[in-house]
Amino acid sequence: MPSQQEVRWSQLKVGLIVLVSVLLLSALLFLMSSASGMGLFTSKMTVTTYFANSNGLKVGAPVNLEGVTIGEVKKVEITTDASHKLTPVKVIMKLDPGFRASLHKDSSASLVKDGLVGDTVIDINSQLADGPPLQSGDQLPSVETTDLGAVMVRAKDTMQSLDTTLGKLNATLDSVNQGEGTVGQLVKNRELFDNLNATTRNLNALIAGLNSGQGSAGKLLKDDQLYNHLSDMATHFDNISKNLDAGKGSAGKLLTDDKLYANLNSSVTHLNSLLTEADAGRGGLGLLIKDPAFARKLDDTITNLDTTLTNINAGKGTLGKFATDDQAYNNLNTLLKSSNDLVNTIRSDPKKYLTIHMKIF
């Protein structure tokens, strides 16, 4: 069995191993905290900032200053403070005071990704900051940056839409190659191409003819006489407009003379008065419109007049004979002719027919 001295020596060796292990562990912890910018026994700065979204930020995430780690995230929580309604994510950071000279109250904090698919970290930017040095308990302003994950999601959606579009385009090109549709026929059908080519040639010939002044349309494009006529017509219209504005001529008087307007207004007033009287049944027009007895008399008169004209057209009565019997016309014509002969004879020998006898008592 081992002696007491050997037991003590074994215990001493175990104690030394434990002591060395504790020292090594302390050194390792010191080195790890130093690597993150935080000394093990260093008094730390507590700084707060607010973000609209945490973007996956976790407790213990590094806090960098221009890419150099100077601290870590100690707490991430949602605040109910009304003054931070748009930035409800409260982040508390512990920073190494050794970087106090590079930190200012107007430095800005933002959330960035540690690589394309890395964790979210806080990056402090002091390049343009020139305010007072940052103190423990201060609040850093935050700057919202584009979420790379959201950008990747949108890029993925865009690529999917592009892939769908390319698929449809490939299907369309396949249909064209098979001669389907108008474009397919144009590509595959030689007759359609020849017709289109002939139409193009005819159109070119037509345009060439127009440019050379052939035909009515060519004359319209090339003949200056038509332009001169149109210019003269425009000049005449301009002169007419000027005369109208000046009140010249009948149309000008119609446009500019207030007297004509007054007369027209007066005529309209009289016409309204006349129509009012007629509507009330007064006057001849009113009786014609409103009085049934007058209307019947007028109807009887028109009926009698129609009967008389019918009898005249039938040759009845004196007026009928005069209107339809040629003998009355011939007799009247003979009488007028005889009267003319008698007058001519008297004029040729008045003494024969005009003898004056004078008797003196």
C-alpha cells in the first residue's frame, strides 16, 4: 500500500494540474474577450440605439467600428415607448471605452450582414461624425440599411418571373418555327412573303410617283399653284374676318351693330306678345286657334272656295266658261283686234269720221 508521502505527492500533482487548468482557462477567457474588444476587467460603456427591425440580430452579436470589433450586443427587446413607435427594437450594447476617442454622439449605427449569409452585426460609422465624445448611457442614432435577405427574395421572384417569361417566349418561337400564326406563316410560307414583298414594291412605286408629282395626290404635293390658291383663299378669309370685326357689310353689321340686336330683340318681344294674345284666344290668330266656331267658319269658307274652283275647272258658270271655253277668248281677241283697226283708221283719216257742225242761233 502507498505510503503517506506518496499520497501527498499525488494530491499535490492533482492540485497543480487544477491550478494550471484554471490559469489557462482564465487566460483563454481574457484572450477571447480581448479579441472582441472587451477586456475582462475593463469598465464597459453602455450605449443604446433603436431600429425599425432587428433583421435577426441576436444577443452576443459583435459591434464593429469601421469593421473593427469594439463590443457586443447585450440585450435586444421591443419597447412600448410612444416616441419610438417607428423604431420599436431597442438594442443595448457594451462597448470598449478604449475607443471613446473614435466614438461621437452623432456617430450612426446600422445593421449589416457578416458576409452574404452570415449573422447580423451592428456597424458604427464615425467617418463624418464630429460631435462630442460618446459617453456611457448615450443613445446612438440609427440608420436603416437595405435588407440583403429581402433583396435576395425580390431577386429570386424576379428570376422566377424572368424564367416564366423565357418559357413563354420559347413556346412562341416554337410555334413560329412550326409555321403557326401570322408570324409563323411569314417565316415559313413563301407565298405570303412574296405577296408582302410585292406590296412593298408597289408602295415604293406609289411613293416615287407622289414624289415626282404624278397623279392628283402628286400634284397636291408638288404643284405650287394649289398652295398659292390655298394661300389666296386664306388671305380672302382673313380680309373677310377683318371686315366682320370692323362692322363692314351686312354680316359685319349683324355682328357689331347694337341697333340690329335691339330691333331683333324688339321683334322677338312683339312676337312673344302676339303668341301670348293668340294663346289667350284674342285677335284673329287667337280665334283661329281657340274659337271652334271661327274654325268651322274658316273651314266652310275654304270648302266653298274649293267647290268654286272645282266648278271653274269644270267650265261651269261665267268664270268657268271664261277659264275653259276658247270661244270667249277668241271673241274677246276679235273685239280687241277690230277696236285696234278702228283706231288706226281714225288716226289715218280723222276728217272722215270727225266732222264738227256749228250752228249759230
